[in-house]
Amino acid sequence: MEIRQACESDISEIVEVLKASLGEDQLELSDTVWRYKHIDNPFGESIVLVAIENSKIIGVRAFMCWKWRMNDTIFNAYRAVDTATHPEHQGKGIFKKLTMAAIEIAAKRGDHFIFNTPNEKSRPGYLKMGWEIVDKVVIAIKPAFNSFLKIKSKKIKYSIDHQVSDEIINNVCNDWNERQLHKGKLFTPKSRYYLSWRYEKNPLQKYQVITTGNIYLAAYVKKRGRIKELRVAECLHNDNKEDKRQISRILLLLSSKFGVQVITYAPDLLDLWSIKLIGSFGPILTLKELNLSTKDKQDLLEINNWDNSIGDLELF
């Protein structure tokens, strides 16, 4: 078995392995989706490794490039995302071999850490390879009283509603990043380019995007049985009373439009409403240290030091 870094000419074969492993009905798999995630990413191209046997790709592992910042330190990080082994080659330890090889490449590059939110089935494997549990992600849950009884399913149609120019959106990003920097916590720096890539051009998940004044908001509806959740993936604002009132109005209008029962968001980044639940309702965040100082590692293993939006940690 040969393990090597993937190149662009491998993409079509990689997609076929993903389809064989995950099922074509599970994900919108295509060359376009792969390029979106692993080449067009504004933070940089992913580390992608493939396992080869008899001149055919039988396994793939991808680490998506990401950036975090805390104080004056910019962390070059990766999110452990796509992985697949062809069904005919299960049991050969391909997942572990590819993952360990990708870790070695990232460490030699001087990158700082890898993070992800693995499910119950895959988490033990990551822990055996040196990942550590940070904690469950903190989420705020607000009952949508104005639409709570609208249980009947409604067709969800999203739109991108820009009421301000790209220049103003970029200024909103710069102001937001400056305020986050002063909080002294870990955050993902935002830019107009990033927001466009992440929320407006995402082929895997459509978002309702609204920009107005000093606000950039991206949200979508997550269905849980008959319950519909309006999930605020991103919300940049000026952190003043007027912005918060406007955001509240926007979210209540969206909750009514989509007929949702609850609204969820990151409470550290968006302080709204008095009636809400705040707790460890999100997935379990895990971290693999590569080139961190002892203090930085200690800081990153404390969930209260993560000032993330839902969209920063959401799998897509």
C-alpha cells in the first residue's frame, strides 16, 4: 500500500471512493463540492492524503485548513473532516495510517493543532491517536414563542439579502475582529471573502443571509423530527443595544417565516433575550496538539477560552 499526498487529478477518483464508502444518498458528493471545501478555502488548501493499492485509490483523508487567533498569536490549524475507505478494503487500518501521516505533515509544517467534533462512533479512534477532549460546545436555546405552534412543515426557501456594500461588510468584519481580539479569547478572524465562501457559495448547505447596517447574519433551519430549529451560524455586529434590537427583530421575522420552534446561537458572541437556556448542548470538541506551547495548549483545552460561532465548528 502506498500513501501519498493527493493532487488535483485525483479528485474524481477521490469522490468515487467517498460515494462507495458513504453512499451517494448521504452527501452531495461531486468534484465541485470537493474543490469548494479543499481548494477554494480562503484559509488555504487542505492536507489531503490517499492510500493506493494496485494503482487505485482505496482510501482518503482530508484536513481542512483553518485559522484561529488569540491575542497576538495566529494559529494555523486544521479541521479533521472527510475520510473514507473503500468497502472492499475495510480492516486494513487505512483510516489510522492516513490520519497519522497527515498529522506528521502538519506537524513538520509547523502548524499548531487539529480540531474536530467527532461523533460517538469515531471519537474513541481519535482519542487513541492523541486527540484530547475539550468539552461540549456551549449553545443558547431560545423558544420561538411567535412561531412555536407552527409545527406543520413549510417549504424552506433561503435568500441572500445584502442591503449594504461589500466595503461596508468588510468594515464590519474588521471592527468585529478588533473587538474579538480585545476579549483575549480564541476566535476565527472574519473577512468578506471568508463570509462569501462559507455562507453564500456553500454547495452543501444553503443559508439565509442578511446584511444591514453593521450586521452580517447567516442562519438556516435544522429539522429534528417535527421540531424546526433556526440555527444562527454567524452573526457579526457592533455589540450595541440598537444592533441587538435589530438582530432580535430579524430573527423573530425569520422564525415566523420558517415556522420554527427554537432559535439557537453562540451566547458568547450574541447576547439576546432574557428567556433562554444556555448550556453544553453542542457536540464534543476535541483537539490534537501539534506545535503548541504548554500555556497555549492549556488555554485551548478550556472551552471557555473558545469564542466561536456555531459556523466555526459546524461540520460541512
